[in-house]
Amino acid sequence: MPAVEFIAGWISGALGLVIGHPIDTVKVRLQTQSRYHGILDCILKTYRKETIFGFFKGMSFPVVTVAVSNSLMFGSYSNALLYISGTNYKDWKNPPENLHITVAGCFAGIVQVFFTAPVDLIKVRLQNQTESFKSNMKPAYVNTLYKGPAHCAARIFNEEGISGLYRGSVALALRDVPSVGLYFLTYEVLCKWMTNDEEVPGVWGMLVAGGCAGTVGWAAANPMDVIKSRLQMDGIQGVKYRGLLDCLIKSFQQEGARVLLKGLTINSIRAFPVNAVTFVSYEMLLQAFK
């Protein structure tokens, strides 16, 4: 059933997000703010100023929406692969060709961008909101620009229109389309490599393959992820960049080529456990449903 892949993707995406969101918050802040001198410095400053809850800022919205995004990604991938090759994604005895896997993965990346662009924008802006929601005797939200996901979305829409909600979407597409193709290809190749012909991969094999797939995919996505995050933060206090290319050039001029590596370490740390859990839960759910 085509719908099964969407349901399994929905649940596995939510599980992966809960595990990876605190690390993702650190990654986003390292990419967009110059006040931090590394991963540990960012973690310590965030904890001291905002307590443990600071790492979970912006999670309430994506914990629901990422399930939809993951559902779209896995569901469109599986169905695209079935259409292209006539081979079911889960038919380990008759695996699809690597080219078909890559093309189906790139298609899944395109599909999810239309939904994730506004969601990711709101998440990034909430994650970069470093002030506490309450401050001593002052009213709630006095130190914050956005009160929450709905307020953030409404304010962006009122100030910048619908295009504001899709700020950075070109960079997001350039990040996701190739990296999602590489993501699924890495997973499939490693699963086949770690198992004998016609065997179904075990849980440990799926964990390792899923974790490696996430790390490889995010390593490839990191340069454009930096540009995407900066474009999404642009517009809060005036517009700094005229577009993707302008952001890339100015970032290079100010910080050198190493700017594209910002957040790479933390991205890799986050990617392995998140995607290991995502793939294993996805595979287990498919088996349970079918």
C-alpha cells in the first residue's frame, strides 16, 4: 500500500526530531551567530542563560510538522522508486538499481521542500531567539521577538508577505535535492553491503546504515545549509543579502571558505543517532503494518 510508507515516515520522523532537536539548536546558532567560539561554548552559554529548555526552542512546531515532512520524503521516495523501476523499496531480494535510488531520492527532496521551507524558517528564527520567555517581574515574552510558532508565522507574513515565509527556499532546495538522493543511496548500498544476497538487513545493520546515511547526507548538505540559515535569519533587522549568491559572496569575504564548514561537526554528531533511529523505526513500522 502506498499510504503505508507515508504513515511509517510520519512516526519515524517525529521520533528522530525529538532526539536531534537540542543538537540542531546548537548547530543553527553556530551557523548564524558570531558570539560563540565553538560547540562547547555554545552549549554552556545556552544552558547558563536559558537552562535546558533553551535547547528545545522551536521544537513544538516541527515536532508535528517534521512528521509530515518525513512522511512526504519517505512516501514520495518509495512511490517514485516503484514508478521508476517497478521494484518495491522494501524488496531486498530484488533491490533497485543505484541510479533509480538516487533519482527517486532527489525527487523526494524536491517534494518535501515545498512543505518544509516555511516550517524550517520558523524553526530557525525561534532557535536563534536567545532571550528567555520571562524575565523577573516583566510580562511574559517582553524580551522576545516571537511568542511562538503561530506568532512567528503571522508576524513574518504581515511584515514580508507570503514570500517572506519562503525566504531561503532556493538554498533549501539546493541543499535537499542532491543530499536526499545521496542519503537514500548511502543507506541502500550499506544495507546491501552488510548483508548476504537475499537476506533482510538486521536491526544493527539498519542502525549503522541509517546513521552513516544521515552523516554523509548532512556533510554534503552543510555548505548550503549555512547559506540557507543565514538567508532565513535575514530580514529581522533589515535585509543584509540580496539573494543566495550575494549571501555566499559576503560570507566568503567576511569569514573565508571555512564559513561553509560551520556546524559540520555538530551536524555530523546529530545526524548519526537521529537517522539511525529514523530508519530503524521506519523499517520496523513497515514490517508491523504489512
